[in-house]
Amino acid sequence: MYPQNFFYTKDHEWVQVKGDQALVGITEFAQKQLGDVVYVELPAVGTQLDMHQTIGSIESVKAVSEVFSPISGEVADVNSELNNSPELVNQDPHGKGWILRLKVKNKADVNSLMKATEYEKFLEGLEH
Amino acid sequence: MKTTRLNANHKKLGAKMIEFFGWDMPVEYKGIIDEHLAVRTAAGLFDVSHMGEILITGKEALPFVQHLTPNDASRLALNHAQYTALTTPQGTFVDDMLVYCLDLGKYLLVVNAANTDKDYQWVISHLAGFNVKAENLSDSYSQLALQGPKAAEILRPLTDVRLDEMKSFWAAWGKVAGIDTLVSRTGYTGEDGFEIYTTASNPGVIWDAILESGRSLGIQPIGLGARDTLRLEAKLMLYGNDIDDKTTILEADLKWIVKFKKGAFLGSDVLLKQSEGGIRRKIVGFELLDRGIARPHYPVFVGGEKVAEVRSGTFAPYLKKSIGLVYLPIEKTEIGTEFEIGIRDKKVRARVIPTPFYKRKY
């Protein structure tokens, strides 16, 4: 369920590092909690983000949720598909529903994040 | 938490459950947008058993109901219902509700789940001097709502009630799926539909039968999430959001349920003064002009000054735009008036538009 090569945060974001770039999105658990996504607020390309800094927000019919950057970096690209098809976040949160691509500032940032098995255990803990 | 008699049915369908004023209720099954569109294009089935039922019986049932409500209950024939309210002496809301005339000297009040206990206490605190009895029958009633353009088609084969002869706001006793019920042509979605009341212990039989009958027509079970988006598109009030004990019936743009000619009722003197002197604020519908969703309590600005907070707001799944309700100063309530809503750190433009936002075309 949760890709083994992603890292995860307690706020249910994922990050996939590819060289000096990284893709960021929200997890399957998060999209289920949110319900039908209607708007995704994306930051501007070039924005400098610290770890845990607010990237933007995701609006679903019944709630709004802030998205935090899992690692520090500079916004290289945003998924503009989400402007017309915000439901991609619900349909494919780990793939086509990616939110932004960062130029990684500090590769060591991922060391404080959870790996897939840890995240799955973390989710089990939440259900109690 | 309290459960309705359909709790197992929701869980079997994989509903996402939430706590709603002490009740374990389904908030969504397939998803709010899917469910909302199903009701607008085919049909949806809701468990609304959490709502309250208060029965007023006695020789003076009618004068009692007339005293507590603004609408004219004397116009109700047998098996006829009307939308009305329990009013405070200030002409504001204790609750909004439906009143059914079930017999001479017998009226059924159907009230919001969140207010059932409060409403019952309110009713019994006003019994003095009236030859009536008030009973809180909420625990014995289950209630289902079947709403949508295909509702009649789906219900017809399951009931001996003559649906084709049933006009809006009328009711009839009969069987649905073999179970004794009261069926009324009422609802909270803006579509045609029926509300089905029963005191039988197995309403699940009705639930399953309706879903089966409607399967090929596209019926879906509907949760509280879509219930809210549907009623808001139809500009139906939600107590706690749009109306409460600080909003008068006239400010809530519900002048049509106030019938001064029937005689005095709780709050009628205040409302009469307000109707003559003019109201200072009124609830209006708005749409957002920029991207975003306006939600309850977001600040509303006119000319840069905060004048109110959003009462209800959402992204309307059928209309595909953000809408909401707010009380604006009366001079700002004209259609087309633009104002701003604070959404997190931004000010988003909004405009007063006519309501209901959605009106069915059949």
C-alpha cells in the first residue's frame, strides 16, 4: 500500500527523493480523511521552503487541511493538473496526485522521517 | 453514543461513521460529491432516525401548537404538514421543524436531532393552562428519507400508499415493504421525495427493500456530508448555522411562515414591530468570485470592515461553485452586492446572488 521508497511525515505527507529533486504529496490515509478534494492551493515556483513549513492547503467539500513540506528545498515545479482535476489527489495520491517537486536543500532531512513500515505502524496506532 | 436501528446497515455498506450530537451516524459512503449528484440525478436514501418526534395530543392541541409556532396550524387538514418553528418571546428560533396534523387534537412535531431534548423541555415548560399532553416519542421512531427525481418510481412498487395522489407536504399511512409506516412527501434536499416514519423494530427491511428496488435506477445510500451540501444548494436552513435564538424569523428571510392573522403567538409582538419598523439585517446567499471555499465562521468584510461571519458555506457539488449564507446589514443585501470573505490569510471576493441556489426543474 505505501511505497517502500517514499518517506512519510506524521502529518501524512510523503516525499520521494530522486537525485537532487524530490516529489511531495499527501498519503492515501490523508486523502481518505479529507474526502472529495475540490481545490489545491499550490505555492509559486521558486518558493524556499523549510522543513515543516506550510506548502499550501487542500480544500475538500467538508474540510481544509494544511500541507507541510516534509523536507527543506526550493519549489521547482507544481502539479498544475490539480487545478482542473483536484480529484487526482483522491484517485492516485501517491502517483498522479503529486503536489510539487522540490530541489532538495539538505539530503539528511529524510533521516528524521518515517519509512513505509514505520508509517504503517504509526497509522495502526492512530486507530486506537 | 446512540445508534439508530439502521446502524448495522451502514457499517455493512462500508460507511464512514462520525459522532453527530451523540449519535453514531454515516457521514459518507461512496463520497460526498458522488452521493450529492446521485440525489440530484437519480435517488438517494438517508437514515434520519436521529431526528426527534414530539406528539401533542388533547382537546387544546391546536391552540397549543398555535401558541408556540408562527405558521397557521389551523390550515392543516388531516395528514397535512407545514414547515414552521418553535419561537422564543423575542421572535427568534428555538428550532425549525415540521408539524403534521395526524388527527383532530393530534399534532406531530418533527424536530432537529441536535435539539430534541431542548425542544421537548421547551414544549413541556409551556403546557400550563392548556388541556394537552406532550410526549417525546423520538426513541420509538425510525425515519428514512428517499429523495431524488426517481424517488416515486423506486417507492411505488414497495407500498400500497397512492404516491401519485400525494402532493408535496401531504402524508398517508400505509405499508412500505410490508411494514406499517407514515409516508410524507417532504424532504430536505430540494428534490421530490418521501420521508418514511415507522415505529417498527426492523426498519432495516425498508432500507434494504428501497436500495434493492432502486439499484438499477442508480440509488445510493447518502450520508450526513451530502445531506448538508444538498440542503444548502436548496437554501434550506440549518439550526445552529443559519438560524438560532439570536436570529429572528424575519431576519432569516422566512416571512412566509409567519401568519400574524392567526392570532398572537410567542414572539409575535416583537416580530410585528420588526415587520413594521424594518429589519436591520437579513440572511442572503452568496457565491465566491475567486477560488476557495467559504466555511462557517469565516469573517465577512464590507468596505474593509468586518460585519458578520459566514453561517453556512461549502463547495456546491451540483452547481460546481462555492456558495454560502450570511447575515448582511439590510442596505447591503441587494443582489449583486460585492463583499469580501477572509479565508485564512487572504480576502476572497464574494457576491450576493438570488436563492435558492438550486431549484428542481420538474
